[in-house]
Amino acid sequence: MCRTARSVEGTLIVVGNEVLYGDVVDINTSTIGKTLFQEGFLIARSLVLSDNRSELAKAIRYWHHRSDFLITTGGLEPATNNVICDALCDAFGLQQVRNRAYCETFRKRINDAGLSWADETDLPEGAVELTMDRPYMGFRMVVENKPLYCLPGVPTEVAYLVEREVLPDLKNHYPERTCFRRRIIRVQRLSEWEVAKRVGKLDLTAVGVGYLSRIEGETWVTLTVCADNGNKADEFLNEAERRVVNAIGRKFVSGKDGEELEKVVGDMLRSRGMKLAVAESCTGGMLAARIISVPGASDYFERGYIVYSNKAKIEELGVNPDVLERYGAVSEQTARAMAVGAKEKAGVDVALGITGIAGPTGGTREKPVGTVFIGCACDDRTVVEHHVLRGERQIVQMRSVQAALRLLWELLTHDSSIHSS
């Protein structure tokens, strides 16, 4: 990693009992970390703390001394009695002062929610309210020449304020800083161990390398570089990516950064003028949902069939009842018939069919829970894959969808490891 330029590192404190108790999943850390990292600001640590005034004050004081900047989320609402303001005053020996503009914003926010609120709101002395163009809570201050930002807990509001308020202010405060770049390389069909083994043979001492097995069945390689300017960082990163992809094997790399499989296959279908249909049993529409999550999916996605029962498979897709009787709903033959049926019924170029046992019940010795068959009818050939996927019901479903998209991607790229039936 780079050592020649100044690294600006901050601390994030997430406030809320609801996060600690598991009622709310914190996504603000991810949003803040990604947004700031792109501009050379690192979240060195993230803490989740309860709505406890004294504990917050201790943490704020401690980490403020050890950070270049500090951000808090949550603790600004009436339900918590604006505990973050009290904690800040305790931490730095400040007084609270009345801020009329902030009060009006607070009042509008509460009234817009259909609630009444007549109290007044004080802020720590020296605090400046964040943007007033929307009724979002939040303020910033500078303590001992270090910026401090207090944001609400609502994810959409945090994303807006970090982009519009926090980031520009940090840039002004720290104009000279290390430039970071990060890339995610998306790998299919190779385990984290196998990927690490291949990449580990390279000399990448100037690159931060990480490995992550995604729950749906994709492996990520993360590359992080830094330099004194963006051009150098981009150069280092592109060279590192080239070497890593070659070491892994290009046929296993489906994309980078935000290029999820549904986007990659969508772009391929669009560029070729092809139409897609899907037929789903055990995934119940999850495959179609992933496909249409991509903007512009109507260019290539024709329709989806949810055929959970045997009757639906027969009526909607024309699956031969004899196939279901002889081989069962969860079988290679049924997956093949579903894919072919969807392709013919929808009049499309390519179709996917998924049938399986997601669990937790329904498995047998011959077909245990997690048994999934995926068919893909493309042009004049049909390919069927058999998987036994581990995990609870939702995980089996997620991995089935990923496997279906992966199969389609491989067929569209004419991977030599895929053989038609």
C-alpha cells in the first residue's frame, strides 16, 4: 500500500438499540464507506453503540482524538431525546444553544409524518445544520480542528447527506490526501481457496488483495491500491487487474465491480437482439426478479412462468405428464422440459428452467434437500445441470438463481466446458 501521501482516516459510530438487538440491519456503514473511499477517505473503524448518553460521550471523545474525522448515524430523533447532542456536549464540555432553522426543519419532518411536535431543539454550540433543502436532520461541527458529522439513521437520508454535505466538506478540510482505488473481480465456479492459490503465486506486494466467498455462490477478489494521484492509482489498479485475471483464468471471470451476472447476461442478450423467458418452480419468481432488477431489462426479458405444481407445469409449459410421472417434478428430464416449454410457449431465443427441493422438508435419500436441476434451452440445444446445494431454504433458492444465471452466461460466451445434450 501507498506510504508517501497522507492517509485520512475516520471513525463511524452507529447509534441505536434497534441495530444492536437485530431489529434493523445497518446498511449505512456500507454506504458511507464506499462513498468516502472513492475520494480518498477511509473509515478505519465502525462501532455500533446503544442509546446511552455516557457511553456515547466516552466513545466520541476517545475516537475523536484518534481519528481525522468522525461520523455518527442515528440518535437525533425525538424517541432518543436527541441523545447524540447531549453526548457531544458531555464529550467536549460544550453548551447547547437554540437553532431556529433546525427546529423548523425538525418540526416539518415530524409534521410530514402525520405527527405533532411542539418542543424546541438545541444543538451543541458551534454546530451548523446540514442542508435545508430537504427536511433531513443532521449537523456538522469542527472540534480541535477535526470535522465531526452527525447524521440521521434513515439510509436514504444518510446516502443523500454524505454525497451532498459530508464529502464536499471533507474535501475542503483535507485537500491533499492519498488517492485510493478499489476493484472487485467476480469469479465463477472457483472456490475462494482455489482463487487464492492461483493469485497467491503473483508478486503483488504493492496491492491489497482480499478474498470473499459470496453466499449465493460467487467468489470475489478485491484489489486495493493507492498513489499520490488518480492517474497513478488507476495505472497500478489496471495492471494488477490484468495480472490477477490472467492468473485466475479469463473464462472464470464474469465481470468486475457492479457487473452482476444479471447485468452481464442482459447486456449480452441485448447486443445480440435475443429474448429470454424463465420457468421457475422452487425459486418462485426469484430468478425473474433478479433479471428485471436491471434497468432496461424489458429490452430482452419476455416473460416468466411460476409453475410450482405439476398441474401448472403441464398447463403452462406443456410438460408431458408421463415425464413427471416417471422421473418426478425434480429431475433432469423435467428441468429440460420446462426450459424447452418456456422457450416454445414464449417464442423466445433462450429460456431457463429451475426445479428443485429447497427444503427444509421434501428430501429423500436419492434426492436430498438442496437437489436442484437447471435447464437452459438456447438455439437448438438444451443443457441441464444437476446441483446439490447446501444451506437453508432461502440460501438454496439464492444459489439456484445464481447457478441459472451462471449457466446462461457460460452458454452465451460459448464456454468449451459446457456440453449440449
